[in-house]
Amino acid sequence: MSHFFYLARCHDESLYSGYTRNLVEREKAHNSGKGAKYTIRRRPIKIIYSEKFTTKSDALRREAAVKKLSRVEKLKLIHSKN
């Protein structure tokens, strides 16, 4: 089964990073108010970037690494995929 690291753009233009096994369901959860505390007040969100991994630990390691990046670096990462 696949594991994903993702970046979501919130309504206030902030970026949220997370982990999931299902990108579609996770976006729905965030937008229904069942996601993270951070996104509850910043709905709606849209997942705009993701990376697929074979293990949960790899996806979580990537999430931790990207969380350390500056906003500018995260935006460059997003744009590099497009």
C-alpha cells in the first residue's frame, strides 16, 4: 500500500504539510473539519503537492524534512513538480 507526504494550500494561503495513505479522503477530512487543528480554521484546503512512498516511515521522514524548509523553499518544491 502507498503512503504519501503532502502539502496543502489553506484558504489564508498558508501551507500545511502532512502524511496520509489516501490523498482524496484526507483532503475531504480536512475540509469537513475532521483534519488537523491547524486546518480547521483555514478551510477550505487543497492538496497541491504530494510524494508517494512505499513505507510510512519514509513518508514521515520526508514530511519532517520539508517542515524544516522555509516557505520560499516549499514553494520552489511545489513549482518544480509542475
